[in-house]
Amino acid sequence: MALSGLEIYKLLPRTNCKECGYPTCLAFAMKLAAKQAELVACPYVSEESKTRLAAAAAPPIRLITLSADGRKLEVGNETVLFRHEKTFYHPVGLLVRVPDTLSATEITTLAKAVANYKVDYVGMALTLDGLAVDAVSGDGDKFAAAVSAVRGACNLPLVLLTEDPAIMAAGLAKSAGVTPLLCGATAANWEAMAKLAKSAKAPLVVRAETPAGLAELTGKLTGAGIEDLVLDPAQRTFNASLVAVTQLRRLALKKNFRPVGYPIITFPYLGEADPAMEGLLAAQQIAKYAGMVVLGRFDPATVYPLLVLRANIYTDPQKPIQVEPGIYPINKPGADAPVMVTTNFSITYFAVANELESSGKPGWLLVADAEGMSVLTAWAAGKFDAETIAKTVKNTGVAEKVSHKKVIIPGHVAVLMGELEEELPGWEIKVGPREAVDLPKYLTATW
């Protein structure tokens, strides 16, 4: 049961020492109650109070970790329903299903393809997080061989998919050295699965079709000593899945209902056989509120947009994606190459840089510190003005790299031309196009 701020305050030392970073113990207590502070910040809390405060200080959704050969996948610990309230911290784990009915060669090829998949998105490397070996065959030996083949091909975290304890035990025997997720426990097999999870020190998926069913099972499993759990609400269609995961998230966060305070795993391929619709369902579950999503197949055309969606959702909305301000040479520019200026918003930078690179035209790209805002937004906020641009030109030392004194500013801020001429005496200020896509044509015509 969650404690109120005043109840927490009564259990604190009440010395107002400020060593926790807050002005008073009451302020610290209120932050603890709101899940916005950690109990370890108080150096003087008694052991007796720690026991009672542990529940109040613990995140409403438990952190679950899968590991394999140095690679980790962490999910859970989220504290809000919406990202504008507070940043989401642990991105959804995206995994790919590996049926054990594939040949050893096919399994190895698939595992390596998933492990090696990597794309660059505005300076971030987007990758997949793991593999889910599925005991489709119903044969323990085949399942064990599939797990072994995956382990031999890559070091990605694993999910083991079977409700048969004997088959799960065979797969676990080939999982030495990793911490897989066992999927999963039901009302019919939970005792046997609990023993396997306990012996392997591995987290366990709990599967039931209702929140009440999940809560009943998690109660039995925690009573058996299994603390690390993941929920599978077993609702596969668009509407049913959305309702189920939203109810679970609200119960955990708004009601602090501990029996469902665990990450959620979803299987969109079980709800939609069509690959395109599976991708749409996976996108819905990434947004609301899966901790792990298992894809039925590896298709880069589906994977890429899902990874981009995840990156956008799990980026701090109060801290735009930025690149380091400075000077960036594109296509090996010489002394006669044009000098262009833009802001340090990643999408803006990469839009301009990619257009230049693909055109083959050399240039010096000056990136001004606009606190991660786009050109128009930064200009409206007073973060991308004549003074800022002039400071960028001077501080990057671009004048020493070129044989001319010309700088091209974005067309959206043409209004700054006069002020910039005053800030940069001796420089010719040229107004470029409004859109990055028009930059190569502009340089061909005017440079």
C-alpha cells in the first residue's frame, strides 16, 4: 500500500539537513510519494523506517533485466502514463521470433541478421534487442538445438517461448551464462515454471486473459519467491490489446496496485497474420504500453519505422535531439567551398548534411548552438539570431579555412541579413533556400 507524503515524513529523521538535495524533510517526503526521488538520497533514515518506506520509494513498475554476454535489455521502472509528464526511461525491447522448426542454418542466418541490423537515425544507432525462440515443434530436443544455434550465432538477450515445463527445461540447459525471459506461466503450470525460474534466477512471464487473473498468478508466484515477473495479458487484437495494456498501466501507476506492477510483453503476430497489419499493431503496442514486443518475422521494411517510432517516443520531449555545435566538412571541402550555417537540431542538421553529401558538392557546414531547436523555432525563441550566427562564424575559425568571406544563411531567416552584416563586417551574407532539398540546386546556380 502506498504511503502519503505526510506518512513518509513521519518515518524520516526530520532534521532538515538538506543532504538529500531538498530544503526540508517534508519536501523530500513529498517527492518520494510522487516517485520523483530515491530513498537512498537520505543518509540518516533508520533501518526500521527503510523497511516501511521501501514500498513507497519503489517504482510502481518493477525493473526487469535480460542479459547475454555483456548485452542487456532493461524494461520497466516507468512512472507516468504520458511522456509530457516525465521522460520515459526504458525503451520498449524489440525482439524477433525464431521458430524451432527452422533448420540450424536458417536459425543461424536469421539470428545473425537480427544481431547485425543497425541503421543510423539522426546520429543515433538503431538496433534490435533480442530473439524469442519459440518451441513450435513441441519437441524438447529441437527446442534445445534452436536455443543452442541462436547462442552460437549472436549474443542477443533471449526469450524462451513454451508453456511446457519439460521443454523449457531443455531450452534452459542450453542457456548457460545468460539471463533469459521464460515465457510463460499460466494457471495450469505456474508451480513448475516457478521452480525453473527460481533455479535459473530468470524472470518469468505470467499469462492470463484478465487483470484479475494476472494479479492472482503474480500473487502466487511472489509467494513462491519469484520477484521478477513480466505480464502477458493474452489479448491479441487491436482493441482488446489496447484496453488490456492501458488498464494494467493505470492500475500500476494510478492505483499503485502492486500485483500488476510489472512490464508487459506483447506478440503482435498472434493478433495479425498480415505483415503490414502486424507492424501497425506493434506500433500501437510500442506507444501504449508494452515493455517488450516480439515480432513474428524479421523484415527491415517493418523494423525500421518501428525503431524510429520508439526513438521518438523515448526521447526526452524537453531535450530535443542535438548535435555538437561546430564546423562540419562535407565532401572534403577546399578553400573555395561555400560556408553554410544552420542550427544544432539533429533532424535539421542531418537534412542539410544528407542533401549535400548525396549531391557530391563540397561545403563547410557551421552548426550554431540553438539549444536543439529547428531554424524557425530557434529564431522565434531568440536562440538563432545575428549575434549567435556571427559568434559561430568567429568561434569555429572557418575564416582560416576558406579563401572568401561569404556565408549562406537559411532562407527562413532572411530577415537577419542586415543585422548579420553589422555583426560580421567584411563578410558577404547570402540567403539560401528555405528547404534543405533545394540546397544543391541553389549552390549550382549561385556559387
